Amino acid sequence: MCMWFTEVRNLTAAEGVRSMRVIMFTHEGDVATVLPSASFLDSHVECRPPTPAFYSAIDDADVVMVDARGDLMRARALCQLLSGPMDCPPIILVMEEGGAAVVQPDWGASDFVMAGATPAELSARLRLLRARSLRGAARAAGRPQGRGLLR
């Protein structure tokens, strides 16, 4: 493994991504086929088919990824289902370049990442998404949250 990827792997472990549970809804059996940089995360990404029988897999997930590389309409419908009537953790769409032009807020996704993203970008997006999610949960529970060292 080249030195750059070794440093990224050590960085992600030091920054707390290791403890995340990530589910990816995809027809692929291996996350590396969809998002090669996910292979370098210290978190295991579980691939599940995007069918109703597997929607309960999100129950204890920290982040849900949706493979939107092929069928954008189905990806949109799945995002809307998961973020609407279901209690779903934050959703990240995995997209090809052209797909980003059509994503809208009504999809219900929290973020997106290009399929060719680097391990550092993917790790940063996961960390930021997790932090936003934790702040939102704390606000919902009525605990005050500071934005920095000074309030």
C-alpha cells in the first residue's frame, strides 16, 4: 500500500470515523465497486440490496449511503422513503459526475460524494455529517451546544 493511503487510514482512525456503522444500499456486493475510497476507511461499510426486506438494517446505522450512480429516479425515491416516513440516519448519495446536476433538497439526502472521491474527502464528509447529526440530536434533546471554544 502506498504511503499516502497509509497516512489517510491512520488519520481516519485518529479522528473517530472507526466507530461509525455505515450501510450502503446498492446492487453491488462489494463497496469498492461503488466507492473505491471506502475500502480505506476503518469503518466497515455493509452493502445491502435496496429492497424493503433490508430497510430495517438502518436501525442502528450512523450513516446510510445510497448508490445513485445508475438509476437516479430510484435513488431519489429511496432517499425520500428513508428520510420521510422512516426514522433514518443521515443519507449520503454516491454519484457519478452528471448526477450532481439534478440533486435537489427534496430528495432528503444530507450530502453527496462522487464515486471517484479520495479517501480523505470521504472521511471528512463522514466526520462532518456525524458531527451535524450529533448536534441535531443534542438540540432535539434540549442540551445546549456551543459552536467553538467561546460561547
